[in-house]
Amino acid sequence: MASEQSIQQNIRLTCSTGSTRLFRNNTGTLRDQHGRPVSFGLARGSADLIGWRTVTITADMVGTTVAVFTSIEVKTATGRVRPEQRQWLDAVQAAGGIAGVARSVEEAEALLAAHPDSVPGAEQQQQAEQP
């Protein structure tokens, strides 16, 4: 069975192409040289991979290009999503972002591919970009 780190790396490298950019989001707390806690990462419970997918808004939507925040929580086949991770993913989705759990590159690609249907006109734009 592949490790979470291996799955994560494969997803990041495979899916971070074209209009999608994904970055590793390490989170936690360490003590500095004076013993004070220093938190790092986006937020407690935030996903392993964060980034965006650029979507071109069609003419009926002013023709503007926007970046859609993307948050992918990577788990092994048996890994469990913690409550704060689920809360983070739900918040990203509620705000219109792309968020979900992926246990493989294929699941991450499916998560990213499912998003254009929720943006009016994005599906036609995606089809027009294909050779």
C-alpha cells in the first residue's frame, strides 16, 4: 500500500498542470529559540494540498478569468478524515471552492474535473480549449 506522502506527491505532480496549481500545505506548531510556540501552515485542519484552478468566465459573465481556491486532503486507502479537516473542506466548498478527499491521483483528477459543471459556461470553455 502506498504511503500518504507518496500519494500526495503523485497527486501534486500529476494534477498541477494547465490551469491547476497545487502546493503542499504543512501545518503545525514548533517552539522558537525562546520557547514561544510558532504556528505554521494555512489553518488548523486545512488540507494537505492547496492551490487554485483558473477558470475563464464566458462572455455572458463579463469575460474575466478567476482563480478557484482548491483544497485536497490526501489520505491512504484506510486513512480517516479528522473532524477539523471535514470542517475545513466543507467551508471551502460552501465558499465556492474545490475541496475534497483524494486517496489516489485518479480521485484527485475526478475532484478537479467535476468542478467546471458548477460554473456557468465553464464546460463550454473547457471543450473549446481541447484540441
